[in-house]
Amino acid sequence: MSLTLANAKKQKTYQVSSYSADSESTQRQFECLGFVKGEEVSLYQTSSFGGPLAINVRGSVIAMRLSDAEQIFVKELS
């Protein structure tokens, strides 16, 4: 089973491994936000009822819709 950013747990570090983005422009948008393959990310905060996630990436906290986080595949580092 592949792990997506939407399934990430707090207090763990992950590495971006791939995308399932529908279009090249969506993939480019992820990359512009810092979600580049190989980049380390961690879950900062979740929202209730499927709201946006707050994700640490490159020293910044990025708010991301759950549906977008489901398109970013990660592997657990710690």
C-alpha cells in the first residue's frame, strides 16, 4: 500500500517520492510549493471533518486541501 501525505502522522518525517497529479500543471504547482521529489516534509496540524492540513516543508508551513495531499506519495523516514 502506498502512503500519501493525507495519511501522514504527526511527529514523523517523510520524503516526497512521487505524485498522482492529474495534470502536469498540478504537479508543477506542488513543486512550486516545495513538494519536490526527495524533499523532507512533516505533518504539522490536521483539521477536523476533512479540512486542510498544515504541512512543514522547507522551513515553511503550507496549508493544503486533503484532496491535494492525497495526490502526493511519501515514504516514512522517522
